[in-house]
Amino acid sequence: MISAALPANEPARLAALASYSVLGTSPEASFDDLARLASVICETPIALVSLVDETRQWFKSHIGLDATETPRPVSFCSHAILEGGLFTVEDALRDERFADNPLVVGDPHMRFYAGAVLTSPEGMNLGTLCVIDHRPRVLGDEQTVALSALARQVVVQLELRRQIAERTAAEERLRESQARLQRVFDGSNDGFWDWDLTTGQVEYSPSFAAMLGYTLDELAPRISTMEALVHPDDRIRVRNELASQLEGQTDQYSSEHRMRRRDGEWLWLLARGKVVERDASGLPLRMAGTHSDISTRRRAERELDRFFDLSIDLLCIAGMDGTYRRLNPAFETVLGYSTAELIARPFIDFVHPDDRAKTIAELEALRRGRKTIRFENRYICRNGAIKYFAWTASPAPEEGTVYAAARDITDAKLVEETRLEVDRLKRDFVSTVSHELRTPLTSIRGSLGLLASGVAGELTPTAQQMVAVAERNSVRLIHLINDILDFEKLESGRVEMDLRPTPLQRVLERSIEAISAFAEQEGVRIELQRSAATVIADETRLGQVMVNLLSNAVKFSDRGGVVQIRARPVRNQVEVCVADRGRGIAAAKLHKIFERFHQADSGDSRVHSGTGLGLAICKAIIEQHGGTIDVESREGEGSTFRFRVTGAREVA
Amino acid sequence: MTTKALIIDDEEDVRFVVQMSLGRLGRMNVVEAASGEAGLALAKSEHPTFILLDMMMPGMDGMATFRALRANPETASIPIVFLTAKAMASEVRKLETLGAKGVLLKPFDPLTLAQEIEAILAA
């Protein structure tokens, strides 16, 4: 036995066979009829529609034979397909190729075989329509013709079958695709519409109707339904937008407009669509699209737009390239340029020349992704005025833009500059007063002092008195001026405190020394409890405080009284108390005692600093030391003034 | 030998008070100059024991006069005491660093002026 070789195009042939999806299917009447006709016309007991597969020949129809397949190596058809056309074996026993073939020697005892090859329209030999007999035979001419014709019909049937199978599969895919699409639309709540332009019919999806509050059967499936629902103010625009797509001017139809809901409310929609079918001349035949509810977005946009327009601050979107993209109306209001003018040039053109370099640097930082917080620069308005702005900006690199907001701080800057100017004027004033007032006072005080000393000759008692009065008051004037100037400097923080570790004892002793003459004069004794403490202080200024407090204490003490000074550590500070047992201070006046020009006892000029500034100056000095000062007092019993300053470890 | 004082101050009244104070009470010999330039000239011709120099003067002010006095070898060694209405500790230190012998504040006590100056000069 000789098995047939494989045809040269075997892989392609097998693929073509597979494309018919016929292998393994049940017998069908159309194929069986053709086989039966072959068997009748050729007068054979057996007729087969045989398809040669990779390892077998499989029978779509088997008339007169129970088997549905036989192995390929023993098949006669595999020989037939090598050549095509008609393959005949008149007596298998006499043919060396088939003499010992099991199908010849055994069941079904084939002796005669005639197979008309089934050739596909592409030229693939798929198998045969063959007739088989148990005895050697020869076919007549008409039988041969008929067999060939029937074979062609088998191919026709196979083709038909394939096309039907393909169509069914395509329909299934389409159905699945539509179902999927519908699921998507339903899931997104979008509405779908399909418009046949030739008839004016439109198919609306249930979601389309639902979006507007209708049921599908309440909407007539016509284009007029959609048109009638559009807001009158939007109709012309919608028509134009639709027309653009229908005429092929736009890639896609996209329109934001309002449609009326069943309850009468207007709904903002985004309608999108495309012409899906055009005729040969380009006229649109069919258009399909979607509707999305954008009312929430529009409301949000409207809300934000309102704020954008309302804002007094300047709000803008600028490109990374340095030009404005979008500006709120505040720009026009504040700068005086129109939006068109502002967008036309790089925004750096409007920045004050002196601030351009730093503005460019800031933009550079934004480009690199860093936010801007409180960046100040100046802009020049249309009318030439200069305005100060404080900017906050955030980059949006994915958009290539920067979002920025600016506050007009010109007024605040003006206030600040005015304040600085005022301060400068005050300083100059203090400076001037300092010299101007003191110079004539030098002469006044000098002359009076000299007069009083008798250097210009002896004065009469009355003259002496007068001169004494004048001198006393000129000294008082000098002290007042000193205090005022001193206090002003202290209050504005312009006094340099030379804070260093200072032995407290020294400060206390020196201050006692300074007022000792006055104390003696008043008959008041000073008692000092020795202190080993060291304080961080400006020795001169702290001394000034002590002298002040001691003077007051002496002034308010009665003749024979005692003023006590005590110091003690309190945590990291040192507390100094100056206590007297004098008149005391009325409770009502106590809380104001450290204020300027407060006089606990007006008209008393015994103390050399009866200016009312003494305690205010003390407070200012102590506070500049980072300390605190306060007082305890009871009328008729005396007062204790207490201050605390930072202590230090003792200096050796 | 009597101390000779040179007072350089544009204010006539101040010069008078100094004259009275140092001259009468302090028993010094006092020469007066009303400007920096006049002061320079007098310093060279009178060879005072010390100079009392006002800071704020129109034209050649205290600092300029001070520098000029220092720059001139004839006057460079004469001790100078500044008279000033402004008394910031830092300014005082600055003046002392520059070579002033001392700083006195205006208005001064005419009765103690001489002692104060002597104390400064002795230091």
C-alpha cells in the first residue's frame, strides 16, 4: 500500500478546511441529498462527502456506510486531492497503491472508487464527493459529468454554510457589542440617540428619556422630539453646531445646551455625535450620539465663575511662557489696561523694571514645580501709577500653566512707608530737639548758677531767692527734657542696652551714693541688705532705675523713716525690692502708676525728677532688660516697688 | 602755671557761661573762638592747656575741627574735650576711641565744670 503524499499547500489547505467549521458537525439533508444523487446516478451502493483533515478523512455524508471517518494514510481521497478533478480506481486489487489497503482487503471491501475533488473557490482541495463499489467498475461519460457537477454543488453548499456561519457570528458579535455599549451608557447615565437622516426617525435609548424625566414611549422617535426639547435661546446655536457636523466641517458634533425636563426644569447637557454613514456624494445618511448631564459641572463652573468675576483680588491663569491666558475683571479695574491689552504682551512688560529680574526668577522656580507664597512686586498701571502686589501662585505642569492670585497691597505698603517716614521724622525731631533745647538751657542754667554762686557779686536776699527760683526751674526744665527724650528713645527701642553680667551690689551701692545727699536732707535712712547676686544688665540704666525708685521712696517717706533694699533669687531671675513706710499710693491710682506723666502727687517738686516720667522710664528700662516691674502699696502704710531681671552665675 | 582753656563754640552765651565758670570760678585763663577755623588759628597761636570743643557748629563742625586739630602737628597733642547735647553711650565711646580726652554733656553745671574737666584731664 502506498499512502498519498501531503499536498504542497497542506497548511493553507487545512486552514481553508477549518474555515468552513464543518468538521465534526452532524449530517445535513443538503449534503446527504447530493451524496444520494451521486450513488443513484453512478449506481453504487456507497457515496460519501469526504473531507481530508490532518490525520483522517471525515465524512459529512456517508450513504451506504456506517463509518464517519477513516484514518488518512489508508484513504483513497488523500490521493484524489493531490491532483484535483476526477480520481478513479477501477479495480483496487489490481492497483499496487491500494491492493493491500485494509479498506480493500477488509471492510468495506472496496474494489471501485471514483472521487470528484471538492475544490474551494480559492482553489483549495478540501476532499471529495466519491462513489464506491464492491466490484470493479467503470463509470459512463454521463455519470462522470454528473459526479463532477454534484461535487461542485457540494462546494456550493459548503460555501453557503460558511457564509451563514460567518454572518451568525458577526450578528452575535454585534449583539454583544451593542449590549456592552448599552451597559456602558446605562452605567454612565448617558442617553443615546441614533438618527436616520433619510427618514427623520430617531431611536432614543431609555436612558435618554430617563435623563429628561420621561419614559421612552412618551417620546416620539423623531428628530423633531429632540429639537422641541432644546431651550429657545440655544436652538439656533445647536442647529448651527449640528449643521457643521452634518456638512462635514467638524470632526465631531459637540454642543452644550439646555433641554426641558418633563417637570419643566432646564437641564444642561453635553451632546456629542458623529455622522456614521454617508452616501457616495457625501450626504449624511445616519448620525449617532450621546447626551451627558453636565448640570452639576455647569453649576460648579457657574459658581466658580461668579467668584472669579467678583474677586477684588487679581486672579489669573498664565502660561509657563510668561503670557496671560485668562484674567478676571479685577485686572482691568486695578491696572487700567483692557484684558486684550494684557494678554497681548508677556506679562513681564507690565512689571516695574526694578522688579523684573526677581519676577523672572520666581517664574523660573514655578516652572520647576515650586509654589509661590507671598511674593511681592510692583506693576505699572496704564496711567503710570505704581501698585504693589502680593502674589500666591501654583504651577500646573501637566497643563503648562500657572494659577496665580494677587492682592493689591499698595495701601498697606503706603502705610508702612509712611510709618517708616514718621519714625524717621521722629528720630530727626528727637535729635534736633536734643540739641536745640539743650543749648539755650546751657546758657540759662549756667548764668543762673553762676549768679547764685556770687561770682558776679553779692546778691540781696530777695535777689538770691529769685535767682534760686529761676535756677531750680531751669534745672527742672532740663530734667524734663532729658526724661522726655530718654523715654521716647526707650519706647521706640532705639536705646542700646549694654547688657552684661554685673554685680548687683555695685549697682545698688552706687545708686545709694547718688541720692545720699538728698536722703540726708530729708532725714531718711537707706538700709541695704547685701547681695551677692549677679545680673545681666546695663549698669548705667539699671542704676538709673534704682536712683529713680530710691528717690521716690525717700520723697514719700516721713522724716526719720527707713527705705529698705532687698534682693533675692527667683528661679533664673533676681528680684530687687525697694520698700518704704511712707504715705503709700491710693489703690485707685496704683494701676496707672507706670504710665507716662502720671503724678502720684502733683505739685510736689522735691524730687529732682518730678516729671511724671520717672516710673514710665523705669518700666521701659526694665522691660528692655527682659524683666518685669510692679508695685504693692497701701495708703498710709507704705509702698514696695519690685523688679525682676535675668540673673547670671556669679562672676568671680 | 595757670591753665589756659580754649573754648570753641558758635553760641555766644555758652562761651560767656564758660568764661564765667572756668575763668572766674575755676581761675583759668579762657580764650574764645566762635568757629572751627578761628579755633584752629587760636590753638596754634595760644597753645592752650586743653580745648573745649562744641560738636554741632555750622560750617566746620566739631568732628572736622577735631580732625584738623589732630592733623596739625602744632595742635595734635592738645587734649580735647567734646561738648555735646547728644549722649549715646556708643557715640561717647566712638569719640574716645578717636582720641578725644573726654565728653561733657550739655547743659553742664557751671559750678562743677572746672572740677569735671580737671578730673578728665587727670585720667
